[in-house]
Amino acid sequence: MSDLEILRDKIEKKTLEILELLNERGEIAQEIGKQKETQGVKRFDPVQERKIMDMVAAHNKGPFETSTLQHIFKQILKASLELQEDDNRKALLVSRKKKPENTVVQINETKIGNGNQHFIMGPCAVESYDQVKLVAQAMKKQGLSLMRGGAYKPRTSPYDFQGLGLEGLQILRRVADEEGMSIISEILDTRDVESALDYVDVIQIGARNMQNFELLKLVGSVQKPVLLKRGLSATIEEFMYAAEYIISQGNNQIILCERGIRTYEKATRNTLDISAVPILKKETHLPVLVDVTHSTGRKDLLLPAAKAALAIGADGVMAEVHPDPAVALSDSAQQMDIDEFNQFMAEVKGFAEVIQKAPAL
């Protein structure tokens, strides 16, 4: 046996010794966790953690740097803390570990998440009664009843149209009552939630507010379904945690919405992360929609993006419609007019029927 092989043999033996010691340490950590639970003591103990770090510094004789070893032991402490936690307790309330079956969100007579695919349409911003009325009538002819519309508009520039506010909600409600629609509208501020409850059927939390934690907690405490949009640069994990803020307050009527994320690509307004749909469906029990308007920002891409969303298993598609997009007060270039909407619906509904009949992969 060569000198190198002898040294490698020693390394392997030491590795196994360390492995055995680590597992023994883990077992002790689990016992400590049980004692803490019995005594009602918090699992995380910063004083004890500091003691361990000081011990490492005091007894380190090299050749590893003390900072390197402290980093390693920090990871061991973190892993030990996780061992002390109940796996079921660690699981998020939105996860399938907590609830294996699908959550079905009830919006008046419509159910989201029960296997049927739906279409949520409406203007980007509420501008007038007549504008909303025309869109609602066109939707009704297509058999749709879930209408979106912005009364409060988060705009990049403070000089752009900010929405009609409460008046916009009143217009939406009036049209909804006349045409048999359910209203989905974004609320930006905690101060507006209470008044919005009288007008909306679903509270939308937009991308820019996905991590407005006080707003998330507040809508989690009311008895209204919530449509939560993914943040512009949010990871899927961050998206799930945002939903967790809502469900942790008692409201499990949550719909997730993939609306594209910001990347370096400029060909589209955002980059549609279509793979987020099956990941969210696998990791959570919540229904998932895809907003094809904001993810693409291009009317010529709405149909293929919608087909992709339906084919990959989304519970529905959201898009924007305006009677005369050229004069729209916000996002005029990406909204369909009534004729384009009718053509879109004719093609996408036919595709949806094919998907529904197709055997599961």
C-alpha cells in the first residue's frame, strides 16, 4: 500500500468516526428537545449556542481556522435544532404535508381548485361604469362570471393614473349585481380592507404587495377568498411563505397566481415561469392561476401562454379586456378589445375542453 493510500485510509476511518459522533450528538440533541418540550422551554438557546462557539475557539489547535470550525459547528447546531422539531410541525400550513387533498376555493357559485379550469377577465383599471358594463356583458355572453378590475392601482410613476379608489369598487359592485358577476379587485392598503369587504368577492394582493406582511395578516383574518400574486422577483419559496402569512391567520381560501417574474429578458414585460405551476400544485394544496397579461405584456402571446398554462395544469387563466384599449388609462398595449377577447375565448375554451378530456400523464 502506497503512502497516499495509507493516508486516504486514515481519512476514511476518521470520517466514519466523525459520522458516528455526529449521529450520537444528534440523538442527544433530540433528547434535549424532548426535555425542553416537557419543561415548556424554547428550543433555540442563544446562550448555549454562544457557549459552543466559545468552546470551539478556546480548544481549536489547528490546522483549521477557528472561523471555519465555528461555521461548521453553526451548521451542526442548526441541524440539531431541526432534529428537535416535529416534522409535522415544521411543515407549512399551505403544504401538502399538512393537507394532502386540494383546497377548493368557493367564490359565490364558482369553485376554484376542483379540477375545472376557469377564466378571470376584466379591465386593468376601472375607469367608468360604461366601460366596466361593456366588458361584463361580453364576459357574460362567453359564460364567464369571474371579473377582475383595478380600483386601486399601484403604478411605477406617481403621476400615472392611480385608480378611482372606493368609487371604482362601487362601480364594480353595481355591474356585478346587474350582470351576475363575482368581483376580484386589488387592495393596496390595510386601511382600505374593511371598506372593500362590502364590494369585492375576492381580495387580490398584487405582486408589489406580496411581502406586505401586515396586509397579508389582515386579509388572513377576514372571511373572504384571497388571490395572491407572486412578487416580481420572488422565489417560489418566498411566494409560499407569503401565502403562509395569510393561512396562519385562519383564512385558507387562497388562490395563488403566477404572473411572471423579472429577468434580464426584454422581449416580454416579465418572464412567465410556467414551471412554477406544477411545482406549486405539487408542494401546496392551493389552486394556481396564471396571469397571461402581466407575464407577457403582449397581446400576440396571450393565447399561446394561456394554452401553456392550461396544458400544464393551472386551475385558471387571468387576462385583461377593455372596450377600447387605445384610450385606456393604464396598460393600453396589453389589453384585448372585445373582438379580440371573443376570438381568444373561442380558441382557448376549445383547447381547455381537449385538455380536460386528455388522459392524465
